[in-house]
Amino acid sequence: MPEFEQILNSIIDALSGNVARALVVLGIIIAGIIWVFSGNSAGLRRLAQVILGGSLIVGAASLVSLLFPG
């Protein structure tokens, strides 16, 4: 396997592994704190953005493998 494929595989593993999940959870916690101490509509919008973005990041590898098997 060429070196660039190994690099790409390590990036995919990092974005779909425990580190990515921990960062998403941390982002949700921070967005929740922002929601508590700011205007509710602005904080709720930020919280929704973090949850959606995090789920896209964590689930991207499985989504691609589902759409393009093989």
C-alpha cells in the first residue's frame, strides 16, 4: 500500500474513533454551557450545529462505506 493511502487510512481512523467521539461530546458540553449563559435561541442554534456537525464527522466513514460498498 502506498504511503499516502496509509496516511489517509490513519486520518479516517482518527475521525471515526474514540478521539473524535470524545471531541464531539466535549463540543456538546461546551455548546450546552453557552446555551445556559446566553440567549436561548442563539445558544440552541449553536448546540444544534455542534450536534449535527459532530454526527457528520463521526458517521462519515460508515456513511461512505454504506453508499459505496466494496
